[in-house]
Amino acid sequence: MARKILFISLEEIAKYYPFADTLIFTDLIPTLKGVERNYLKPEIDADTWTAILAELDLSTPSNDTWAELIDRTCQAAAYLVALQHMDKANVIFSAAGLLVAKTDNTVPASEFRTQQLRRQLIKDSQVSLDNVFGHMEDNLAVFTDWASSDERGELSQAIIRTAAEFEQVYSISENRWIFRKLVARQKLVISAQIRGELGNEFIDAYIADMADGALNASHETIKPRLHSAIAYLTMGESIPALQQQFGPEGIALFDSEFSRFQGKRQDGDLSRIHFLRNDALEKGMQELRALKQYLDEKASADLFAEYFGSPNYTNPAVDETDTNDYDTPQNHFHL
């Protein structure tokens, strides 16, 4: 009978994470189902997910490309299962309340080691999860269901499509969860600022070129600067929401530092948020202006033709005075 979950034994999941052989696999199944339901299935289309399960039932994967996808998916799932299961693994519900398991030969891990492991598992799971989608993006001719899926379509108007690409400009610890939260803001940045400066025709041509899985030579030359502009502007517009949590005690600002025994939470520092936001916006606008200047100098009827034929093109031989103070905070959209 065809499998319905990624792992069907402790031996299978132990290939990707060193779970002790004393662990009872059936205790992991609710956590595994939760990981699949909450983190994998919402992003991987149903047809590709069904194909992954079918490939796992084969003695040998269909080809090396599928084998690599299976390996990356299972690795991400194993890390996520370990992360989600670690807090409940040694907690027992009883009539006397919550109890912690302890034997003559073992004791529960210290809070410090637990926090260190949790932080490492968060990073490893997010990098692994992003690698799954990076691999599918690099092999669209093989993963045709993914290529035409609604799940991938959500990223169709984004230009930076993986956490790893975003990480090359602005550090988010290659966190897929954070990256997904940034996608909506990235689309707004592209719509309101990038298209406003470079023109709809040019950006449409660039995105269409991305659909083939490899950029042409001219688009490849501007990719680093375009990505930089988008990443910085996206972070600048997103920082207030990402850094703050609204709760009954007010607004709290979270950082990534860990004290010896627990994560630190600081009161919201509006001046720090303001600095981080403005710094990112300034760098983003610098990159965008530099890119526009490059296009103005290089564009012709044969090179960057969409930009050259748009109202956004400025002939560098014409001396114009820019009276639009675009790089002021009030000219950015806000949360």
C-alpha cells in the first residue's frame, strides 16, 4: 500500500537525524504529521507531494534529480520533527500534572543545551527547507507540476524567490519562515518602487526571463544590483513588523541573542527600529539609483530595449535637475 507520510519507521528518519533507537516511532507520528501539514504541504503543491511519496516507495528513485529532491525534503522534515518534538519528548501528562522523565542513568538536558540545540535546529531546518525549493527552481523541466502550481505562482511576481538569495544581500539566517513573511512586502516594493523607477515593461521582461530558469547575459549583469535594491527596500519596509510583537504587556522588540539560559526579550526600542529601517531604505535607494544610472548609460534599441523605449529612460547626455526628493521617508509606503 502506498505510504501516506514521509517516514514509516524510526530507521528511515534516523538516516537524517540521530534519534535514539530507544525512541518509539509511533510517538513521533503526530509530530511528523504536524510538520507535513503546517510546513511542507502548504508550500509544496499536492501533485509534487504525491510524487515525492511515490518516489519514496520505489527501490531506486526515478533519476538523480528526484533522488536529490527526496533527500532534501526528508532532511528538512527530520530537522523540523526534532525541533517540534524536543519539548514534549520527556514530558509526561499524568493525574498529578506535568512530569519530566528521569532514570537512574539519564537526566534531562540542561536549559542551556536545550536552547542551543533549538537554535541550531531552527537554522538547519530553515536552510534545508529552502534547499528543497531552490532545487525545484533549478530543475523546472523535471518538476513540471511544481513549475505550473499555484504555490509557485504566489512567487511569480517576486524576483528574489529563495531565502538563500535574500541572504546574499541581507542576513535573515536563511530562514524560510521569515522569507515567506517578506514575500508580500517584496511584491509591494517591486510594484510601487522598482517598477516606478525602471518601468513595467522592463520588469515584466526580467520576470519573464526568470521563468525559463536561467537569465540572459544582459539581465545577469544587473541581477546583483537589482537584488540588492529589492532586498534592502523590502527589509526597510518590513522591519517594524518583523521586530515587534504586540501583546498584553505592550510592544516588545526581539533580538537574536541568547543569554546563558534563555532567549532575551527587550522592550521595543523605537529609535533602534527607526535606525534599522532608515539604514535599509537608504541603502536600497542607493542601489536602485545606481542601477537606473547604469541602465541610462547602457540602454539602447538592442540592449535593455524595454527600458530604453520606456518613459523611465533618461538620456545621460541631457542635463536634468532632479527635483523629486524620492529618498525621503514620507515617499515610502508604510505598514
